[in-house]
Amino acid sequence: MDIITKYFPQLNELQKQRFEKLDELYRYWNDQINVVSRKDIDNLYIHHVLHSLALAKVISLKPGAKIMDLGCGGGFPGIPLAIMFPETEFLLVDSIAKKIKVCGEVAIALELDNVRVKAERAENIKEKFDFVVTRAVATADKLHSWSKNSLLTKSKHAMPNGIWAYKGLTNLNEELALLPKGVYSEVFPMNDFFEEEFFETKALVYMG
């Protein structure tokens, strides 16, 4: 938990309490439904929570903005971002119902009234969003294809509405070359924000 306040010292007490509870909640739910690898649960705060919060180092999500977490798995990056931006609305989507159950239970336990969950394929979601965020394992071109029709036309942020994908740096340039012509992309290496070794190979990719 100290790693979170190290990089985000401005957190209020409620946010700190919610982040603190994540360890107990995910250990409990991981025993019921495996959403974080067993060997990785001890690294929850660096590998999952802080990793999810990389977006908060690039952009401050506006109150009333709508965000879809595509392929949210156990709730990353959506749950940490919802704690960080309590006035922003999040819809966590995954096609695997048992993972969505964990997301919903964690959101209820933390009293995150800005979080909704849905067991559905992202391409079947009819709502529109300011941004789509995803740590899902899919190539950039597929993520763009799945998400491009889910974006609102009017932007609330300085950055136009688009997709934020959490990616590894290995082969990233080759992957981005697969995007349709005219799609703008920008890479934000996470070691610009966080000094831990884990982030040396991680990046946020914006596609708009």
C-alpha cells in the first residue's frame, strides 16, 4: 500500500482506505475464483494496482466522464481507476461471468457507486464512452476494431476520446503498424512514471 501513496501523495483518507482494502478483498476472492495468478497475489499493489494507475499519470479523468474497461478480468485497471477518480463513471466489461462477479463484489465492498459491471462481449455494448481502457491480451488493431464504435464524438478532455491500452514494449512498434491507416497512436513508457523494475517493459498506448 505504501507504494501507492509514494506516487500519489494527494490521496484523501477514503481513497487510502479503499486502496488498503484491496489486498484483503482480492486474497479472499482469489481463493474462491482465481482472477490473479496465485504466485502474483503478493505483488498485487505493484503488478496490478499501481500498474492500473499509470493512466492517472497521463490524464486526469473528468467528473461525469464515462469509461469502459474492456476485458476487465478481476477489475484491473477499472477498480483502481474508479478509486482514483470517484466522480468518473466506469463500466467494467468481461465475457467471463465469474470474473465479473468478483468485480461486482469488490465494488460493493468498497462502496464504489461509480462502478457498474456487465458480463458481455465488448462489441455488444451499445453505450458510448469518452475512453476505453484495457489490459486485455489482444493486439492493438483488434482492440481498436472492438472499441472504435464505443466512443462518444464530443470530447471532455484535452486528449480526444480514444482507447488506452496497457501493453508491453516488446514488439510494440510492429503491433502498432497493424493499426488502420490514419489512426493516431502515442506511447507512454511507464518507467517515466514509476521507478520499479517491473515497469521497464510496460507502456500505456493511446489510440485515437
